Amino acid sequence: MDRKSVADLESDGPGTGTLGKAMAVLEAVAMADRPQRFTDILQSVRQPRGTLHRLLGHLVDEGLLVQRGDLSYEPGLRLLKLAYRSWSGNQFRDIAEPHLLRLHELTGETVHLGILRETEIIYVDKVESRQTVRMSSQIGKASPAYCTGIGKAALSSLPQGELERIAAKTQFVPFTERTHRSSPSLLAEIEEIRREGHAFDREEHEAEICCVAAPIVVPEHELVAGISVTGPSYRVTMTQLAAWAADVRRAAGKIEEEVRIRLGPGRGGR
Amino acid sequence: MDRKSVADLESDGPGTGTLGKAMAVLEAVAMADRPQRFTDILQSVRQPRGTLHRLLGHLVDEGLLVQRGDLSYEPGLRLLKLAYRSWSGNQFRDIAEPHLLRLHELTGETVHLGILRETEIIYVDKVESRQTVRMSSQIGKASPAYCTGIGKAALSSLPQGELERIAAKTQFVPFTERTHRSSPSLLAEIEEIRREGHAFDREEHEAEICCVAAPIVVPEHELVAGISVTGPSYRVTMTQLAAWAADVRRAAGKIEEEVRIRLGPGRGGR
DNA sequence: GGATTTGTTCCAATATGTGGAACGGTGTTT
DNA sequence: AAACACCGTTCCACATATTGGAACAAATCC
């Protein structure tokens, strides 16, 4: 049987093979808000006790998890180390950064760069207002695509088939009263976003937070991403956001272009 | 056969079992400076072609690697996502942070927080001088313990046996002319560091960069870490560093104490 | 003291991963 | 143009690592 078969399970299913199971366990621990005990994990990942126990042992051996004094498990440092390389070596982020800075100077608000990964947007960079801000507060953070500006912008630039596949896979959680509650409602907005070339988040993910976003697509690298300007709604009106839309689109376009030039068509990084 | 058997290989050996091999491959790709092709990887990880090929396939399926148009592999976004949780959920960093900030205000120089992991120090936080600084420029970065301030400070607070095991495992790379070149020389300095309670890095890792560091130990959590104040040697003299040593020790002590209180003896996070 | 829950260990059955060898494609050399 | 070298992929008999039910302690609750 081939891997990418019928409706690739990826993040929902138990994961293919041994590695898949191990990763499912790892993710269960990483995504939990507090250290997970054996039994907690046993319930998230449905695996026989013996199996789970060995799996955890291996993960600890590998430094992906650490077991604490009270026997509970936490994500290990090896993940940080690996991610550092994954992030600092990311040429896309590197290219985009100057454009993010420029956009920040223009607007004075927080600017995000995020990449689409199935139903999620993963933030890879952020430039924020010069308060005493936590450094990489969001880098690596994953948010649902269907209720964020970048997410919707990115989705809007997918082929219809892909879009529908992802929409079908999406779990619609009503974060605020304005959050899309179903696939049709999302797909309708996507139509509009396609026409406009930019997406808004009207307090759909977090109350009092809204943004404008534009998509960045580099088919040669199978990259679908987006940038956004975000602000608190008491300070940033929708009219203001609409006025910035063109700038955001322009910046996104510049990044797209530069990625194509610097990374070349379809081939390697340098 | 038991896992933690004779001289646990961990990061050198091919890694135990299937997961170990997969991680070895992942690490090989992540630690390389540029996208790795099949053959490149084949040389780093000594595995049969068939095996490696399947391994890579699984890693891609899991989103740990991505394969690009030219068939080369890069670290995938899933790592970032996992690491974000590993980092943002790290209570230790959370507790330490205010102390780092205070130390930064006192000295005006860059302050680091790093955790010891076998022969390496992994940086988990950083507060730096208010230039237009790259955000999380070093978070997750791994540096050798034997030639960094935090590293040596951390090593100094290990039981002698552990220390020697790690020293034996260390690869002594002569980064600068002042870098320790062998285990005895390192062990001798560690003795001194134990007496003083703080460690210096006298341009041992990077030329023109030096620091003072103090260890943080929380045995209940099997945590050995350290903090440091770092500066360029043209601006920060050894005398200056020595003057800060007491402050660094004090901050480290405070963090140690607070971790013990907030995380409780040997048991869970909250 | 007995009952329940939790983490750990054991082991035969078997699914999974192993790795040498063969295959087809691309680009280079003669 | 044929011969060669290199690279990524596929195949398959074999071996090993994973599986998962069940038994085992140890703590915790009633």
C-alpha cells in the first residue's frame, strides 16, 4: 500500500508505522497544557499499555521527552535544538524579514509571517510594536487556518480541490461569535478573498483582535504562506485595515517575487 | 538488553531501535547547513540505501522533513510546532526570566539562560542589548559545554563521576587559541570554578566574546543549567566581568530558590 | 484489610523494518 | 552513439523489533 493513499490521515489518524505512533505520543505530550502522566497519555493515544510504555521509554532515550520526578512527561530539549536549525536555516523567513520590518514601520502594528500546513497556520516570524515584548512569543505557534487572516488568505490561493479537502478536514471551533461555524460559510468568504486579494480577520479567532492579510504562493516550492498586520480593535478600525490592505498585498507580492528569484525555479536553495 | 546499558551512546551512536535511526537521520538533515540530498545523508548516517530511503519516506510523511523539488530534504514545520510547545510550556524559563531582565538592566549586556544536555548547552532564553536585535536569535541553539561560560558553570556542579563521563564523551574542537584542547585541562578549570562559584569564558568559543556565568542546579528536577552575562571584549574587560560575578551568582541563586519553591520538591509543575 | 488505580515487566505471535541486489533514469565521458 | 558512472527508487526473503494481553508490584483510596 502506498503512503499518500486515500485521504491521507496525517494529524488525525494514529500515524503510519512505528515512527507515526511515536510521533503521535510525542505530540500528545507536547500539545497538552501540563505535564502528562502515563494514564493521561494512555487516554489521548489509544494504545495498549505495554506498547505505550515502551514507546515512552524510547522517546525519553532519544531526548524527545523527559520524565520528571513524579513520573510525568514533558517535551525534551532536543526538540528545541532541532527546531532551532529548522528555523534559523529557513531561507524563506530570511528573505521575507526585511519586508516585514518595512510593513511594521509603515503601520506601527504587529506583523506576522505564517506558513500553511494542512489545516493550520504555523507562524515563523513576527515583528511587533516596541513594547517590552516577549521575544519569540509566537514563533512556532500553530493556529487554525479557517479563522485567522493569514490562514484564510493562504487557503484562498489553493486550487479549489485542495481547499475543499482541507475545509472538510477542519474542525470548526467557535472561538468568538464571529468565527465561521461551517465549511460553506468559510468557502463563501474565500471566494470573496480571491477576488479582493486580501483577507480580514474580524475578531474571529480572538476577541478584540483583527487583521488584514495577503497570501504568498511559491508553487515551485510547494509553499503557501501569508503575511498580516494585526492590531487591537480599539486602536485599529476596519477602515484603517482596509487602507493597509494594498500595502500588505504589495509586500506579499515583493516577497513572492524575491523568493522566486533567490531560490530559483524548482531547484535547490543555492 | 536494557536501554541505559554500558556507556549509553545517545548522540554519537546510531541510536537504539527504529526510532533512534529515524532521529539520527532527522538530526543529520537538521544540523546540516544546506538542504541535504539522498547521497549526502547516506554518508552522514551510515545506513543501507534501502533502509535510508524508507526512513526518509516516513519522516516526510510525518512532516518532520520536507522534500523539495530537487529531491533534497529540509527540516519540516512540525518541528517548529513541537518546539514551540516545548518552549512556551517551560516553567523554568518562565521563572528565570524576570531575573534575567534584572541582570540585563544592571549590566547592560546580553544575558543568557542555558540548560545542560549531556555535552551541550541549549539556550532557552536571552535578553539582549536594545539594538534592533533579531528576535529569538539563539533560542534552541546548542553550543558545546566545555568552551562556554554557562557550560563550564553547569559542568562544575555535576558529581565528579558524571563530569568525567561527559568530559570523556566531549570532542575538543579548538575554536580559538584559548579553547581547552583536552579533558585534563578542562577538569582542572572546573576545580577552580567549583571553588569560585562562577565560570568565565575568555574568548574560548568565539574570538572577541567573553562572559561570566553561574550554575543553577535543581536536583529534584534533574536540571543543571546556568546563566551568563556576555559582552564583546573590546567593551567588557575581565575586571568588569569579575565585578559582575557576584551579581550573576546571586541571580542564579535566586532562580534556584524560586524554582524549588514554585515547582515543589520532586513533584509536578503546579 | 480489601479494592482500585497506576506504573512496570514478561513473552509468544507477528507485523515491521532490514538491507543486499537489481532496476530505470539522467548526465557525463570516450 | 554507445559505454559508463551516478543517483534515486523498488523489490523481496529474512530477521528483528514491535505488539498487546496478562501477570505483577506499589501506591492510594475506601
